[in-house]
Amino acid sequence: MTILTILPSGAGTVIIILYTFARMIPMVMIGTMLMHSTPSSIMCAFERLYVPKAVLIMICILIRFFPVVLLEMKAIRDGIRARGIFPQWYSALLHPAMAYECFFMPLIVRCLKLSAELASSAELRGIECACARTSIHPVSFRAIDGMAVGLYALIGVAIYWTGGLNL
């Protein structure tokens, strides 16, 4: 943090923001990859890495379930607004029991229905099959992947070698 004392005012904030951004890049990269890949390609890639099947199923269900839950939450919120139950944004804070009854109970019921549909869909696709999965998506470790791993390892070694980030 010694560098922050010699910089002009405001520059320390910029450095902290850039440092935080740099620390979040790996998580953003993983999240982007998971959100833009199909569940079958994710399952195929993780099976090649010998990830346990229970973890595979959990990851794929989370990827499928989150966008659907967000849509359901929006539909419930729109229904509440259309009925005029909570006219202002803070009305739910004034009546928490009613908010629970009007929002969370329908959400729980819808999520239970969705989970039953998701389970039957997964069973239909052969999630419990003991044989090796095949995929129509090409899943492999390419040269560009190796170069990216090498670049990140090189940057990590350079940061370590120079004494780390002394902010």
C-alpha cells in the first residue's frame, strides 16, 4: 500500500479497482465459459477430466435452472404488479409476511414443478447411463488453450519473481 501514498488523489482508487478487476478475471472467464457452452459439451469435457458424475449433474442443473428461475421470478413480480398488491417498491418491506405469501410461495411451487420437469428431461437424455457419453460438440485441449495456460503461468511466475503486487 506504500504506492498509494505517493500517487495523486484518486489514482489509488483506480489502482484498487484495477487490482480487484484483475483478481476477478479468472472467475469471470470460468463463468463466461459455463454460461455460453451447452450442457452436453460441459458434461463431455468434465467427464474427460474424470469429475464425479454427481458434480457434473449439479453443474448442468445449475446452468439450466438459473435462467428459468429468473424468468419465473420476473413473471411472479409482473403478476404482483398487475394485481396492484405492492404499489410502491418499499411496500414489500412494510408487509414481509404478505411478500412471503405473494412472492416466495408461488416461486417455491413453480421451482418444484420445474425441478420435476428437469429431472424427467435429464432421465430421458440418459443421465443415469453408466456408459461413456458422446458429444456432437468437439471437446479437446487445443494449441490455443495451451498457449493461454502458458501465458497465465508466465505472468504468475513473473509476478511471484518480482516480489508480488505490493499495493
